[in-house]
Amino acid sequence: MNLEKSLNKAVGNLILFYVKLHNYHWFVKGKQFYRLHELFEEMYDEITETYDEVAERMLMLGMKPVATLKDSLAVATLKEATGNESVKEMVASVLEDYKALDANFKEILDFAGEADDDVTEDIMTSTRLTFQKHIWMLTELLK
């Protein structure tokens, strides 16, 4: 893998994650409905900005980001939502997705370092801070 492929994997995963968060936002039920409904919305809004920033960074570097659902699914490693998950399964799935995204962004960070691309490194580092905060909070929610 190289920087461009790793960035495209991130864009594909972010697009898939955006759709999954919408699915969970719409289909969450139960005692935690209000809080999780709002949380999933906050998350998909944040993910929208993230995948736009990553894709635009690719364009700045002369790369071509995936830009269709078909192409995103072809490179994504996250799993789609079914719409049948329980609340606990939704939260656990989002937690696992943030962990996978964090690992993907660490991979990009390493490739960007090899390429002496400090701007991409900065984007990856600041975004990983956000991902890791979500990982911590979702982990606590599942206790």
C-alpha cells in the first residue's frame, strides 16, 4: 500500500461510515434514543467534514479520491449497517469503526512521514485525537 491507496481507503471508509451513522440515527430505539439520536447526528456531521478534508487534501497532492458509492465500497474495509442492530450493537459497531479509522489514519500518518508531507501528517494527527476521544467515550458507554 502507498499514501494514495491508504488515503482512498480512508475516504471510502468515511463515506461508508457517514451512511452507517445516518442509518443508526434513524433506527435507534429505546431508553437511550434521544441521546444516541443526537450523538449519531453529531458524528455524521463531523465525518462529513473529515472526508471532505481528506479528499480535498488528495486533490491538492494531485491524487484522485474515490467519489462514488460503488468505488467507496470497493476500497472500504468497514461493514455496512443492516438497520436491524440493537442499540448495544450500534454503539459497539461505531466503536469498532472508530478504532479501524484510527488505525487507517495512523497508517496514512506513517506514509505521509515517509513522504515528508507534514500537512497530511497534521491532518491525520488532529483527526486521530477526535477519533480517540470517541473511542474512549463509546467504551465508557458500553460499560
